[in-house]
Amino acid sequence: MYMDDRRSMIYRLLADYVRSPSLRHLRDDRSLQKIANEIVQNLDQRSAVWKKWEGKRDTVLKSALECWIPKAELLSFLNGLPGPRLTMTVT
């Protein structure tokens, strides 16, 4: 189901791109970069990874960047906010 949503979104963007009566823009570098950026942005916005950071978590994390907070305590606090459960990653 998720892949079908991605395919239909890409199809819709490409269909809009080629709808123009003048097809000269199909070879234009700026136009190609624009459609590529639109596709990537649409795919990134729908990614489950980024949905974990919507809302208050994003604001809190941006505020915490300037200070040192133990990772475990920050993770515990962020998991107390609304949204999917976060997990620790190894860097």
C-alpha cells in the first residue's frame, strides 16, 4: 500500500511536468532539477522516520542542541512527548 502511494505521487508529479504544450523544458537542466527536488521532498515528507520528529519533539531537540544532556535522559524525555517511540542509535 505504501509503495502504491509513492508511485502515484511520482506519477502525478511527472504527469504535471509533461503536461506543458511546449516540451522544450523536458531537456532544461533547471526544470529537471526542480522536478527531482519535488519528488525527493514529497518522498521525504511521507517517510515514517521523519514523522517521529513532528510537533513538540522538533522544538525541544532544536533547543537542546546548545547544551549537553545525557543521551538516555534526553531519549526518555522525548519519549514522554506525543508521537511514536524513539530508539537509541549507535554512531
